[in-house]
Amino acid sequence: MKYFKNMIYWDKINSTEQKKIISRPFLKNNNFIKKIVTEIIENVKNLGDEALKKYTILFDKYDLNVFQIPKKQIFSSSSFLNKDLKNSIEIAKKNITLFHEAQISSTIDIETEIGVRCQQINLPLNRIGIYIPGGTAPLFSTVLMLAIPAKIAGCKEIVLCSPPPVSNEILYTAHVCGIDNIFQVGGAQAIAALSFGTETIPKVDKIFGPGNAYVTEAKLQVSSSFNGTAIDMLAGPSELLIIADDTANPDFIAADLLSQAEHGMSSQVILLTPYIELAQKVIFSLNIQLNKLSRLSEMLTALKNSTIIITKNLSECIKISNMYAPEHLIIQTKSPREVLNYISNASSIFLGLWSPESAGDYASGTNHVLPTYGKSIANSSLGLADFQKRILVQELTTQGLITLSNTLEILSSAEKLEAHKNAVRIRVDFLKEKI
């Protein structure tokens, strides 16, 4: 049975159709989701743990009196995991640590004029919250992606929330990352709790982590509210775009497309190639591989939103890719680094035959929390800087102030801000009298 056959010729469709082809899947029932989330947030703000208990029974079918997981249970999670998995987690942790430690920036400390010293110092966020989805695919890899840069940045406290029952994989990964403040609370109610605090869950300074449509809407609402908590980003459904020429391996491409299609029904995958023979081989391989994989229904729905686009040449592939601005971009060409020189919009890029997107998801070292929905045009992947704040410092000597005073007075006068000018003038007059 043929599951997938979506293939179009780019130059045979008009601009309206082209725009439609590279549009993301429309997220339905947004007004319904917004209304439900607003209600959940208000209830958690007003009722605290009582609301969390109610929603945990309603959505997760768990009746909990205590949300915090005991340290003993976190520590004992190790005994439920096999040695190979624990070793793999350690390797991923090592690589992610190395990559994010390389992002540590030095303090800026310069003299812009004689006697005018300017600094930029980076300070860690005090208390952060990380949300880890549960369900059929507990994303313990996301614990690594969030906890490691937070620890390197020097965040003093990390609060982790995840829907019950929290898997041993999540507990163990949190443990090796030095997190023991773990609460079994999920969904929009967890985001509300982290944002406003309850009797047991502390209010945090910033919330990190992916989630379903309800979690994403909750992050949007709390970050938009007065005195609301900051968030990392609004990451939507997973997406992958591949640029390939006739040197590419069709089996590899098919496998990569399916690896992202299995993330969920709203995922989208696209192949761009000037070679019809390659496209046909990819379709053939993709349908064979589909028969061997689980999550078939999710992948089939995602593939309805996906397509293979035949272009005139590689230059057109690059142009379309930059228009789409994918979350993940794989370049399988003869000279992938040459193509890389022309890529302006992408969140995470994978070069060559031997760089599956799965490497970035787990253990190459780069972060897998990425902007989606074309946001890579202006936004970047999660990194060390997201767990810090920049503080500016300036110190002027008497000579520095006198040297700069005329400039300051002229500029403040031009903006008609007399009090600004006066703050300079009163000091200069004082120094002149003293002299």
C-alpha cells in the first residue's frame, strides 16, 4: 500500500500555490484552547494546590496529595534503568556540556573615553522552571538540554514539572544533572503554578521547555500577563526540511523525514531537490520504512501536511529553504558546506550523509530546543545566554565626566530633557567651584 506520494514541480504552480505548499499546518480549536487555559490559570492563581489536585485528577487520572517527588525515589530511579541507557545519557551529557561551556562569554570591560569605564557582566537567573512532557514519549533528553546550560550558567535553583507518573528515565536524568526539586504536575496547570507559585510549587523567574497546545498557550498567556513570568520561546510542532542533490542517499532521506513526522500529527517535513529520480526513490523507500515503524497514524497525518518539491536547481532549493526558515535543515549534497554559505534562515543545520537530525535531538552537543514556524528568521536556538541576564555598569572619573559633559548636555538639550542636562551640569559646576 502506498502511504505517501505528495510531489510537486515548483515552477508549475503559481505564487499563491507555492505559498500554500510551504505553509505550516493550521492549528485548530485555538479559541477553545485559549478559553480553557485562561480558566486553568485563574484557578491555579486563586486556589493553588487545590486547583492542581483537581486538574491532575481530571486530565492525568491521578489522585495526588503530595506533588513533590521524594529524593529517595529520585535516587532509586537508577536501579530501573539498564547500564547501556545510563552510559548513553552520560555521553550525551558530556557532549552537551562541552558545547554549552564553549558559550561562556567573557566580561566586557573597556574605557570608551579616558575616565569613562563601561562593563557588561553576565549573571545567572536565580530560579528557573523546566517543563518536561510525559505521555507515550517522556522526553528525558529535554532534561539534559535545559538543566545542563542552567547549571553552567549558575542558576541557583531548578524546579522541574512533569505529568504523573514521572518516568524513571526523567527522574534519573534529572538526578545526574543535579535536580532534586521535582513535581508531578503537568499541562497548563504546571505552567500556571511555576509562573504564580502555589503552596508547594515556588514561583520561578523564567519557564523553559516544550509541550502540547495547552502548555504552549499557557506559556503565551503567563508571559503576556502583568508581572508574568518570562519564557524561553513558543516552540510549535516539529518540522524538517531537506535539501538534496543526486549524491544523496534516498534511504537516509526517507528515514530522516519519518523521524520528524513521528513527533506528532502537526509535524511537517519537506524535501527539496532538482532530481526527480532521487525524489521517486525517496518515496519508494519512505513507504517501505513506514510499514516497519510504530506511530503509523501520527506519521500518516503529518505526511498529509508534507511534500517533496522538485526544483530547477540547487539555488532554487536554497531560496525556498530560506523562505520557509525551518526548525531543522538537513543538507545532503556533494558540497554541503558550500550550500551552508547561502543559508540565512534555519534553527539547526545538519551537514552531509552522516548527520541525521536524531544526533541533534540527543547527543551531538547542540541544543534541541529550537524556534519553529519560521521564527528562525529572527530568533535563535536555546543557549547559555537564555539562562543569564546581562547587566551594564559604567563608572566615570571627574576627568571622564568633564570630558563627556559638553556632549551629554548638547544631546539632552536636543531631546528637550532638561533634567538630564541638569544632572550633568550640577556635577560639573560643583567640580569647577572645587577647583
